[in-house]
Amino acid sequence: MKHEVSTIQNSDMRILLATDQPFWLCRGGAQQRISCLWEAVRQTLIPATESSSTLVYYLGDPKQAPDSTNQIDIGQVVAACHEHSVASVPAWSWIRNSLKAASQAWTGERAEIKDSTPGATPSGPAPRSLSLNDYRWTWVEKHWNETVANFRPDIVILEYVTMTYLIDYTHGRQRHQIVWAVDTHDCLSQRAAQFNAAGEEHWLRISEAAEIAALEPTDLVIAIQDSERAWFAERLQKPKVVVAGHAPKKAVSTAKLQDSADPPTRTAGLLGSHQVGPSELRLGLLASNNYPNRHGIAKWLSDVAPHLHEYILVVGGSIGTAVAEILNSDERLALVKPRVRCLGNIQDLTEFYREIDVVLCPIFIGTGLKIKLVEGLSFHCPVLATLEATECFPVRDTGVVVCESPESWVNQIHELSSDRERLTLLRQQAAKFANTELQPEVVYGELFRELHTLVAKKQGV
């Protein structure tokens, strides 16, 4: 983590965000990241009175487009060429059917929202994974250029490598005057390779060479952690690479730090009629239903949970469906099942984190920063995590405890159940870390300064 504070305030910039993700719904880690980054951009890089200085160009499913019921202020939104292409309606129909078939092996946060080429027919076979070519939608080119010409952005932030083709589609001077930044979230080719090695289908077929070639035309590549910055910087020639992690919104201001060894104050609404003993340690998992999360919690339920006592596992998010299936299909988990509470989608994160003592992050596969780890700390909750989940993340005095084996998991949970003073100490460490290292000006400071510098260079200032 960097000890940097952004000095860029209220710059006179026009910034466009291009994405196919309905991030205002905040479903899953990818959307949470986009939402937090965009809020920080709008609060820091533009004058408070200039809401017209930002624009979201949305290329996702029209049925997910924001409307008057949207509770998150994301500024102006333009949906990509829905009325500009007669192919758009059948295209999205095919996409939804394709994803329904393609996501049988896994139904992760991206399987719900990523999409494919409109060139296929609804009756044709659905691809099990997509390629970068599937995202080169020629039917957005005209409308994209109209939008760019009308809005005249200084900066375009492309969410994920799949959006980089928009650079090629941009006509005239605009292409060379714009600062093109791409938010990577992870090393996608490395992640796909991990999935393939595990015998799982990844949502995108992408090689290292293809990923680098797609990123090379950009001006700035946004890595999510230091190891991935090094990976990109070693391979890229033109773009500058910076790190911008994740700064959860409004978490620190609403989380309540406990100063005593007593359990956190509980509310009656979250767990409903479920009875929980006062001495039971509440373990929390809030995650989407993708392969890394399913694989991790399945191993935890099998290898760790049967050896625990005096605990409750509170599960939020779409991963609850997978947890229920695991518990119902394995007779060996009969004694574990009564200790698990699956709550479904969580509307109020503050309430969820108030109700738990410790966050679980039992992830063994996948690249990128683990959003659930950072989110837990931002709500002042200690985190128990695998070694893989803490790659490049500081664990000393941050409220994070690394568990390298099933025995370690069991020992740490038993110790925290009986030693409330240690639990409080970890909670205090999490709060201190969140209040210093997880603030937007720290997390995004390097990114904002580099954007400011690049805009000045492009404009000849």
C-alpha cells in the first residue's frame, strides 16, 4: 500500500467511463470496484458544481440500465446504440440465452453480465467461453463516435481489457487527444490459465500475448496490486502502469469500532429467527457465486468446519446458493449444516458486517486483489484468509490473519472464540489500517496524479 495523498482537486477535466457492467447494482467484487473508483473520480477530479463533466457510456444489457429507481449517483449515463441498431434486440436476446447455457459450469459475477457477439443466432450453439473478438461490436462504432464528439472527454477510462477495442473505433483527432486508461482488475490471462489448470472453464479465452496486445494502445494501465503492476510493466512498451487498489465507499464512516472485549452490538433483523448463542463466534462470508469462491468455501466446509465448535457461519450474496447445495449433497456435513445461515443478497453492508465477528476469505485460486478482504477491513472486521488471498497484501498489524492449513484455520477460530481481547485487538488493527491505508486519496492518489500529468502532456500544457 502506498502512503500517497492526492493533490489533484477539482481539476478542469471531462472524464468518460466505458463499461458493460451495471456497476450501480454493486453485485460482486468487479462492480463494487468500478462503483468505488468512479465515485472517487467524480469527487476528486472534477469541480463539485460540474456534474456534466463526467459521463458513463454503458455497453451492457439494456435491461440493467440505470433508471429513476437507481439509488447511486453516477452522473450522466448514455446507453450504447440501443436505438441505433436494429440488431441490438436480437443480439441481447442471444447473449442472454448464450450466457444461460455457457454458465452451467460456473455462474460467477461475470457470467451474469459478460456477453458475446451478436453474430450468432438464438438457435445456434452457445460458446462455453468468449474471446476478445466477441467484444468488437461494430454496431457501436457510429454511436460511440457521436458520443465522443459531443462530450469531448479528456480522459476515457475503459473498464476491463475487453473495452480497449473502442480506441480503434475512435475517429479523427479525438483518438490522439484523449488519455486512454484501462482498469484491469487482474491479470486476466493469468487468471484464465489458473482456471484451465484446475479444469474449469473461464469466461474469456485470452493468452498473455493477446492481453498485452490489447493493452498496448492505451496510455495508462491501472493494476490492482503491486505484483500485477510489475507483470504489466515488464511486458508493455508504451503505457505507464500505476496501482489503484480498492477503497470501499462509506464503510469507515458507518462501521463501529468496539473498544471492549464484548461482542459487537447485534440487531434483530439480519438473522431473523435464527438463534445464536452469546459465546458463539460469528464468521462471515459475503461473496458471489463464482468458481474461486465455490472452490474455497467447499474446501473450508469439508476440511475446517467439522472440527469447529461454538461458531456460526453467516453467508451473504449469491454464494449462498452454492453453500446450500454443498451442505445438502454431503452427508458428512450433517453437523455443520445447522451452524450455517444463508441470507441471500445483502442490501445493507453495514448491517451485515455489524453482525459478524470475523470475515472469511478462503480463496485458493484467482488473480487480483480480493475485494472481500479489503471490504471486511474497511468495516473494521478482522479477516482470516489463505496465503493465496493475501498475495501482495500487508498482513502485519492490519487485522489480517493468514491460515496456511486446515489445522491453522481451526486453531485460529478456536483461539478467537475464547480470547475476546485478541479479537478486539485485531478489530482495532483493522480500523487503524482502514482509516489510513484504505482512504480514497491514498488508494487512488497515484492514479489521479498520473491522469492529471497525462492530460497536461496531451494538451501541450
